[in-house]
Amino acid sequence: MNDNLFKKVESKTKVNKNTILDLASKLQKGNMKDKKTLLEVIDELSIITGRSVSNEKKEKIINAIVNDKIPDNIEKKF
């Protein structure tokens, strides 16, 4: 990927290129139906973004992903 893109992302988010690539690798290699994998990804994103996620919210996210309950129009929420 283009280093300029990573520099822009890092300047806006304070998340460096290696962190992004490590997370992308974990997402590609991981079983996204496995609760342990999902919990690790949620926890890592929480640390990266500096936002805490309650255990209740984690369970809701995990259950939605595992049970294919993610809405088709989720991009409209962002």
C-alpha cells in the first residue's frame, strides 16, 4: 500500500502503519466466527482507538457477527 495513505491515517488517528497491518493480518487469518478471535479484535481496536467497550457491548457485537445479524446497510451508520 501507499506510504502516503498510511501517513495520512497516522496523522489523523495516531495509529501507525505496523499496527494497521498487524490488525489487517489478524482479520485475514482469523476465524471471524470464533468468539475468542472476535474478542481479541475488539480489545485491540479498543486499545488502538482509546475507547473502552463494555463486556455487554462486546457480547452484542460478537453475537451479531457470529449469528450473521450485521445489517446490509451498516455503512450508513458511519
